[in-house]
Amino acid sequence: MATIQWYPGHMTKTKRMLASQMGLIDVVVEILDARIPLASRNPDIDSLAKGKKRILVLNKADLSNPSVTAKWEAHFRDMGFFTLPLSAKENDKKKSGVAQFYELLKIIMKERVAAQAKRGRINVSTRAMIVGIPNVGKSTFINLLSGRASTATADRPGVTRGRQWIKIDNIDMLDTPGVLWPKFEDPEVGLKLAITGAVRDNVVDLVALAESFIQMLTAIDKKALEQRYKITINQCKTPEDKRQILTDIGEARGFKVKGGVIDIERAAIILLDEFRAGRLGKISLEAPNNQ
């Protein structure tokens, strides 16, 4: 399929806003998609947050392969980042990873809190900026921390459109709009972002996207497709193979239009929706260093 690019005008404004607010911040919390930690890392954040303490939150860990996520956690820690797998949609805070997040903040803020205590200041607030690509779960993460709907959320990119300061305990959190970067140098990055929903569906060819996903997933775990849709996959090497698998999915679900023809587009939509919702199982689309 054609190379995917999506960079609405408001993202340029967001990038300028991030840069202007960075001087106020103690720690930058970058929310990543645990299924695609590398593809969901905006390379611009490294330059914008240079010199700042960083926490990489591997969100949607409930949807990713646990063993692969553990490898990513070790990979990013070796790079010098504080790293935390987390499920922001988990209602039980103990299971979600929130407690571990607060512990990381304490470690990061220890020296500053001690220095302020010498000056007679107590209850020092932590100023944290929440950043990440669209639809990665930033606002859901903040709502989990606060225990209430502090920010608007939805399963589509582009819901948060302006900065929002939110007070949670002794943390001042700046929620920011999701921001991508102007050009995906690697076409695989654009594909993975579109497959997971970080790029709006209305700017991509969903059938072509679903077929690219089929090719990707059959190389990782074809049983996920076979078991979910009760189909048999012999190979996925040609465009015809991918189309046949998508057709089989549509037939298995009874997606037919006039004349008994399989509704390919409907099959593509359901496949992508069910992957995003975790109904195909716990799947990671990339591993560190091709492990």
C-alpha cells in the first residue's frame, strides 16, 4: 500500500507548545504503545526533552505479548530511561502499575525534594509533562491516576487538542495533545501506527491496511488469526494470499453483500477493530533488536 503520512497543522502548534513549557517541567512522561514501543516513540521528544528526567510508560501492556514487553522494558532501561509497563484501562490500580509509577517519581524527585527541605519547603510538587502520539492513552493514564474523568478520552486519535494542567495529589500534570512527526522515514512505522489506530482511519485504505496487518501477523503468530476466525492459513507470500485470508475472514463472519459476494471492507474493519481491542490475543508487532 502507499506510504502512510499524517501530520495535521495543529501538531506543529503542539510541538511549539511542548518546547515553550519544557522549562517548567521536572519530569517528562512519554506514553508508548507496548505493542509497538519503537514505532510509537516520537523522535522529536528526545530533542525537546533533552536534559530532563524521563519515564517511558509502556501502556496497553494488557494487549501486548508479556515476554516481548519485558524485553522492551529491559531494552529501554539499558538506554538509561525509567521504564514501566502499564495498563491505563485497568480499574484496579494495584494491577495497573500506578503504584510503581509513583515510586519512580519519588526516585526521580528525591534530590530536589531533599534540597527544598533544607530550605524549609515541604510537600514539593512534581511538575510532569505527559507526551505521546495520538490515541496512545495519555488522557486515560491521567484519569487512572486521578481516579476520575479529569480529561476527555476516546478510542480515536485527536481527542485532546489543547494543553491541560491537572492537579493529582502532589503532582502537577500537563496533559498535551498527541503529536506525530512530519515524515515517517520507515514505511513500516506508518503501517504500525495506522494498524494500532494512531493515524485516523479516514486517511488510509483500510483494506490495504488490513492486508498489510495480515502479512505482519502471519509472520508473528498466524494461529491468532486461525483460532479467532476458524480459518486455515497455508501461506501468506503474495497479494493474492493476503486477499484470500481477508476473504476467508469475511466469509467466516458472514459478511456478504448482494449476490453473495464477500464484503472485503467490512472484514478489514472488523479485523483491525478486534486487534485493537485485544480480541486476537496478546500480540506485539515488534521486538527490540529483532529478538
